Amino acid sequence: MPKKKRKAKGTDIKPTTAAELARRLGVRANSLGVHIRSGLGPPIGDVEAWVEFLAIHGRQGTMPEDARKDMAETRRRLVEAQALKIERENKVADGLLVPVDEVEQGLKEVMAEMFSTLERIWCSEMPPLLSGLNEVEIRGKCQKEIDEMKARIRERFDELSRRTNKE
């Protein structure tokens, strides 16, 4: 059964409602409502302008303007980082991304098999098979073993791909 696609929230998408804008800024929607109704606030889709606006027009007297501006910017970055984290988790859940540790483990498995196969073929199996053959026959046997090894490695990568897509 195909996995259900999740709609990811992009940080590059402009908010269209006060609630969306408030989530992006890390504030409550009702704290924006006064400014939106007054008509003095910037357009809802302009997040950067709202950060500036709230730094200047936020709760006066609670803290210095530059501190409010820094706090608003920090909140905005935190909300965007959380949105990116959720997007990444959704992509992993949808099978579009694979965690690095799973990829590393799969590559280690494939490399271990490749080195084991190289050692077995070239150090144990091939010397007696090549004994007494001419150059053309040796090349043919070597090419056959190389092709078989490539096929085994491709199979392991396909297996790894199927395994990570199922999880």
C-alpha cells in the first residue's frame, strides 16, 4: 500500500492569515489583531516587516526596543527551525529521505561484502582456476568474476533500497 503523502509546511510560503503569521512569529494571533485592525501593521505576508513592526510597536515598556527586536527575531528563527524539522521528519516518514545512520550502515554492509568477495575470489578461488591458462582465457575468467561481483553489489544496493523504503 503506498504511503500517504503529508503536506509539509514550507518556511518560504507567505502566511495568508493572522493565525499563520502568529505561528511564524511565535506570538498569539490576538496580539497581532489590534495592529491588523488599526491598519498600521504591514501586510500579513511580510514576515520580516512584522518582526520589525512588533519590535517597535510591541508591548511598550516591557523591555528595550532592541531587546524586543532580538527576541522577536529569535522566536521567528525558532519557529522556522521547528517547521524545517517537521518537514524533514515528514520526508523521512514518506520515504523521500533516509537517515544518515541507515545509509552509513547499508554502505558498510555492502563494502564488507565487496571486500570479502574480492578476497575470496582473488586469493582463494582464482589462482587454481587460472593455472595453465593463456592470457585471453585469464582475462575471460577475470571478467566473468568481476561481472558476477558487480551483480552481487547491485543486488545488495537494491536490497538496501527496499529495506529503507519499507521502514
